[in-house]
Amino acid sequence: MKTLFFQLILSSLFINLSCTNSNSQPASEVKESKMKWSLIHAGNQCGVEDAKQVLIKSQEEFDDIWQLCFQNMPAPIAKPTIDFSKEWVIGYFSGSSKGGQTYNLDDIGSTANGIKVAITHSKPGKNCVTVASIDMHYVLARVDHFRPDKVEYALTEKTVDCN
């Protein structure tokens, strides 16, 4: 009888322990946490014609992308000072797109794998009136250093209803 009782207790303990963490998530899937960031500049006209995302870690890289981005602007855009010993710059470039679209940097959060950059791409709906133009959207933001130094971009597509 003692043996049966002992086996029941061990079985119960084993079942409870194996089910205790059934709702927990692996570290890589834990929702990202907020991190400090600020928008440097964003717009729909720049000299970067191809879609790309960049992580800029040096003044030289920043100077190069700034020059490429704003070289053909009618009025110069003041380049901010970035302390690359503490901050990096992330850049999102949409490539060529039709007029009436927008790209908005919603948030930057840290994850176990680096950072996640959330961007919303809004497109005009079928009844919207738009300008016949070719745009090259860009977003530049500064972020504190992070490890590992990997950037994931999460693009959310949204259609604007113009009825």
C-alpha cells in the first residue's frame, strides 16, 4: 500500500512539473521591449533609388549615406551630430514608389536577437486621388548601441480608404 501511495505522489509530482511552464515562451519569441531612439529625418525624396536597410556604425558611413541621400536637394539639409561611441543610425529606404504613399517609423524595440524596427507603409486606396510622381521614401533614426547588432525590419502594409 505504501508503494502504491508513493507511486501516486511521484506521478502527480511529475505531471505537475511537466505542465508548469506550458504557457511560457522561448526567449527568442518574447515580445520586444522599448528602447531609446529618435527620428533624425524622414521624407519622400532622396537620392537612394534602390530599396535597402542599413545599420550605420561610423561617421564615415553616415557621411556617405547622407551625401547620397541629399546630394540633389535644392536646399541643403543640416546633418545632425551623432556620437558613434554611444549611438548608431538605422536607415530604411523604400526605393522608387508611386506618389501618395507614406512610410512611418512606428517604434524600435530590443529583442533577444538585436532590434526590431516597426514601419507602416500606407498606400492610397482605389478611390484616392494621388499625384503622378515617383517618390523615394527614407527614414533615418538614431538608437543607442545594442547587442547583438542585428536589425529586423517589420513592415506593415496599410491601405487608406478615400471614400
